[in-house]
Amino acid sequence: MTKRHISAEEAALEDMARRCLPGGGLGNTPMNVIIREGRGSRVWDVSGNELVDYLLGSGPMLVGHGHPDVLDAVRRQIEKGTTFFASNEHAILLADEIIRAVPCADKVRFTGSGTEATHYAMRAARAYRKRDRILKFEGGFHGMGDYALMSMSPLDPPSLPEAVPDSAGIPRSVSGEVLIAPFNDIEAATAIIERHHDELGGVIVEPLQRNIPPVPGFLQGLRDVTARYRIPLIFDEVVTGFRLAYGGAQEYYGVSPDLCALGKVIGGGFPLAAVAGRVEIMSHFDPAMRETGGFLPQIGTLSGNPVAAAAGLATLEVLRREGAYERLFGIGLTLKNGLQRLIDRSEAPAQMVGEPPLFDVMFTNAEITDFRSTMSNDKQRAARFNNLLLDRGVLKADWKFYLSTVHTQKDLDVTLDAFASALDELMG
């Protein structure tokens, strides 16, 4: 198997990055690779190495890099203008399509990033509920906001529902505004919600937490207890929206929240995200609420950008085509099962965790149901394994394989060979 080589050009860029960028990178991934271009299911680095891409820009490129229909839509809009700040046709049409697709969506408000979307979803819930505290789940990732970075990846998890910050610079007071519950434990989560129901402005959850699927009844149990106390339930579907199904995790798991955050896929590879939800909550974004004191201003220079919205509309049109999700799930399941067979054959202490369009390998034999069980994952071994795959022509996210509708059997064959070789070296 040919190993990836590093050219003098890429080495020089790496040196420049170390001089110019904190940590020598963009802060997104520790992978030592500089990408030049992408087409379909492949990317090429500056050194000219061709890589099977399961990073997919951290998920937005669900229909692959440079899909001709998406590029055509983008070119047509660029010729007319790249941003206006005022409303534009593509953003309105995209909002309408989101409402048609997503069960909880009565209204849509666009933002520029998933972090903004979750931030405004929590703020809208607090405005509606007139309560300050938010309950989130330990290990849940909701972007880079202060509330989101509470107990996202605590090194020494405290007793629940206590929250701890994952970043320097977060005011200590924020810890008192966030309650933490264990994912997939509906009894514990219900008990915390019941105990603090009169303080809670909302409950936010990833319906698929990172790669951990919800156990049967967990999401419905959350829906039931939050509905009982009229606490807005927020699904963070920045990752799962339009990926697990056209209607997202809400359709896939059959549970509808009050609000959701969307991102990644809806921008077709451009910066775009959204909050969507019930009209009585979303009305707080309407300036008509000023007189009541319930107005929630939300201004963003590029929110609803016409180029991004055009790319999103074209991407969703591709996903509506017959067989798109069947292919996505089919190829994802084939790869996930194939990788698990290689693990079983090697007797490595590892397992595949996730759903067919989105999964990863964890180097542990422990049952994975929540954040604390993921702490048994050998992170050093996982990081080395990712680098071994990169050396063999396979690029993936730190903790995810993202599948696309354009990955092929040839891609899977390359990946399985690389996986087997990397596993042999790792365990040898």
C-alpha cells in the first residue's frame, strides 16, 4: 500500500501555518493535512495525494464535493450578487422547504453558523418560557457558545446536575445557569427536570449525541416530561438535519421537539444555519413583540446569504431524488458492518458506534450509551489510528465517519483495505 507523501510545498505551508495560526491550524482538526481541492467523494492535498473523504467538511458535503447542480446554482447567484443583507428569494424558498420537511418547523430564522443557531434556540426558549436555566446532556456538543461549552467534554465529571466549563474565558456565573443530565437515562433526566421544572427555560439535546444513538423510549420520554411542564424541547439537528432522513432525526426517530437548530447540509457547503420551531416561540424574533418586552433581536450580516441559500436549495433538491437516502444508508451500513468484521477478526478492543450515515470506531469493549461510557475509549489509540488511515489515503473526522450519497464501492474497498492495514499496525 502506497503511503502518503508530503511535498516541499506542503511542508512550507505547514511552517507558515505554525508561524501564523495558533497551534498551527484552524482549530477544527488536529490532522496534519492541507487540502487543495475536492470532487465527489475524494479530496486532494497540496502534495497531490488523493484521499477518500469521510470528513466532508465536517458534514456539509452530503451530496459530495462540487456537485454539478449545486455549482450551477451557486454560479447563477454569484453573477447576480453575493450578499445583500436584505431578504432574498433563495432564503425565502429555502425557509419554505425547511418548513415542508421538518416536523417542528412553523417558522425559520437563518443564522451564519450552527453555534449561532443553538445559541438563538436557547435564547428563544428562555424568552418564551421566561426562565433562565437550560438543561443539556453531558457530552452533548452544541457549538462554541458559553452555555454550549458546559460539560461538553469534562476531564473530571462532577456529580450531576452540576456543570463545569470546557473552555477558559467563560464567566463562572454561567455554571449556575446550566443543568447537566446523563444522555440515555430517562429516569435520571426526568428526575432533574421535575426537581427544577420551574427554573428551566428549555432542554437541549442532540437526538444522536455525537455518535451515540438514543435508546428506545429516551427521546419520547424527554418529549413527555418537557410537554408536561411546558418546557421547550430543543433538538440540536445541526448534524442530523437532512442526514438521518429528509425530515432529520425528528422523522427518523419519530419524536418532534418544539425548536430545532439546523446547519451543515442546509448550506450546501457555505456558511448557513437556522433555528426552526413552533410559531408561538419563533414569534419572539418578530419586532412586533417589542411592545410586550418579549422581542428577541437577531441580526447577522450574512444570515440567509443568497449564495449559501441557493447552494442549500440545490442540495435539498438532490436529496429529494428517488433512492438518495436508500443509497446513503445502504453504503453506510455496508461500510460500518465491513469495518466491524475487521475489528472482530483482529480481536481488537474496539467497536463501531453510530448510525449508517454517521459513525465511528471506539477503542473500548464497554457498552457505549452516554458520555461517561465514552471515557473508556482509548483516545491516544484512536488518534494514532486516524493518522494511520490518513497515511493510507483515508481522511475522516476526529470522531466520525461522515458518509455521502456519492461514496462508491471502490471507495469502500479502499477504506476497508486501509482499515485492515492500519489495524494490523496499531495492534502489532
